[in-house]
Amino acid sequence: MTVPARKELSPGLRVAIVLKRDQRTGKRTTGVLSTILTKSPTHPHGIKVRLQDGQVGRVQEIIAP
């Protein structure tokens, strides 16, 4: 499974992210994207984002509306 590219993301999307503390287990957290933090168009571990609740992690998938 490939991680979404930066151009596929926009504020307001519902996404599943992996938080820094959960990288070893791969546990996903879902939320609404607030800010895209990674400047590059792609990243092998996922684009880093901030959710509306303030949590920061790397996007693993976009959750369909």
C-alpha cells in the first residue's frame, strides 16, 4: 500500500495517521487534517500533517467520506 502524495491532501480531509509514539506498532489515529507540514511532494513514510485536535503524524491513508 502506498502512502498519499502531498498533492492528494488538503485541509478538511479525514485521514488516518501514525503518531511518532506509535511508529513501532503502526497504530493509526484518525482525524481531520488541519495543516500540511511536509514541504516535499512525497515522503516514503507519509506526509507529516497536523490534525484539527493538534496531533501530529504521518498520513497513511485518506478515509473516504
